[in-house]
Amino acid sequence: MLRYLALAMILTITDTGYAQSNFYEGKTITLVAMTAAGGSGDLRIKAVVPFLRKHVPGNPNVVMEYIDGGGGRKGANHIYSNVKPDGLTIGAGSGAIVPLGVMREQGVSYDVDKFIYLGTPEHEAHTIIYTRADLGLDTLDKLRARPGIRIGGQNVGHTSYVGGRMFAYFMDFKEPKFVVGYSSTEVDVALMGGEVDARANAAISALRRNPDWFDKKIMNFHAIMEIPKGLKHPRLAHLPEVESFAKTDRERRLLAMWRAFRGVGSPYVLPPGTPKDRVAILQEAMNRTFKDPEFTKYFRKLVDDEPSPLGAADLGRLIREMPRDAEVQDLLRKLSGADPLPPR
């Protein structure tokens, strides 16, 4: 009798394991893209799609649905409140959903600490600031002495706009002006045409799109913000790190918060309540995707960028441990807005 009971238990466990591992066979996973179609964020998601299909057991179909708006708020609210937590709908987040949630900005109805994270395909986001070489601002003293430097950017609140304002704030620019309304490539044109004098940009974008600016010294590169801190850029390690200009603990905490916000990349999330076995399947599939050498090649080709993934555990830890004090959030809001820079 005991022998038959043991055999029945083994068969039950085996059948359950088989059912779990084959849950996705014949099903469709929907990736909710919290970005507009056709942009770089869209391409990052499309780079993941075929490999998620490949690495989820059962090789389900994977389709995309676009819910853009509010810097990702609309899509994140949808995943958090409206999606059935069955493991068949995954949020492909914009990089803004975590900072928007942490700072409890208007229109946020989700809790970043209750999302279930699967990982992000990129988390390195070194940012640099540079000016046209013909301005002659080749030292920090000259940079600080020049009044009214025009820093170009996309729009108020955009990551490059905030980056430019942070450099100007920490490096004590004299009466800087912030000129917005450009696309990313239009800022380059405006810089070369003399409409603006400087810009802050992702290091990888600047060096890949315009390598001559560095190689032939068409631009003067002044400083770098390491994201994550301590990770040296292979070609720009000689630049002063922005934290070397910080004067107070509050300013250092501000940089720690901004680095963490930028370091979450484009997080993939599940709604609270998703069954643990399906979470484990999807987290493992995402890890396998990031380790797949073909994914790296495909990401480079499609996005024209280098992946720098974080798995679920590391991404979750980054979000749990990011600074959240109200004083620093208030300073960040001032630096992200359109008003003149706050006094130091």
C-alpha cells in the first residue's frame, strides 16, 4: 500500500512539474510597450521579443501592444490595476516609470515596490557634457567664466535636459540658458550650427553617432556622470566625475538618487499577484535571453546600442535601495523643471 501511495505522489509531482513547464505552450504573451511605436524604446523591446519566445518553455507567441502616455504612467497603471495576473501580460516599461512612482508624481496609481521585476536589457547610462571646440572653453575655469552658455535639449524633464542642468548646477556655470524643443539628432545640428553651445548626452550615443567630435577634437568634453557609479568608461575615464564637484551630503544624495533612477533602464514588470511558478519561468527566460550571444548581436543591430542587462534580483535590489528622502526629491524637482537653477 505504501509503495502504491509513494508511486502516486511521484506521478503527481511529475505531472505538476510538466504542467508548469508547459503552461506557455500554445499560448500568447502580450508585451505592453509603455512607449510610442517607432522610437528607440520601441526598438529595445522588439530586440527582446524573438528571444523571449525562444527561451520561455513551450515557445509561446509574443505580441506587442502599445500604451503610451505620461512618460510610461498610462501603461504602468494599466499593468498594475487592469491586467489579469496570470503571467500572460508583461509590462515593457519606459525608464521613467520607477522615478515617477518613487516621487509619487501626478497620475501615478501604481506602487513600484509591488511590481514583480523580470530584469532590464540596459542599465549603464554614462552621461557627458561637451561644448564646441571653437568656443575655446577647454578648461574648467574658462567654462565657468563664460556667461550664458546655451545648453540644448529635447524638452523640459527629458533625461538629457536634466543631465545638462545637473552639470551646470554642479560645475557652477554662470547664468546658463537651456534651449529645448529639439529631437535628439536636431540638438547635434543646432550645436554644429551655433544655435546652442553645449549639450549633455549619453556617452555611447555621442561617441557612436559622432566619433569625430572626440577623435578630431571638434568638441571639448568636460565631465562625466558615471551610471552606475565607479564603472569607468573605456575612452572617457580621464574626465572628472560630476560628484567631484559636490559640496554637501544632500548633493551627493541627489546624485545617488539620479544614478539609481537612470540605472533601472527599461524594466520588464509583472502585476502583483502573478503565480510564483510563472514568475520563476519568466525570470529565467529573461536571464537566458540576456545571456544569449545572439541577443547581444541582434540588440546591437536593431538598436544601434550596446546591451548592459540586469537580472530580476539585481534590478529589484536597486529599486528597493534607491534613496527616497523628500529633501532630495524636492531638489531634483527643481533641477528637472523650467525655472532658473536653484542656488547652491
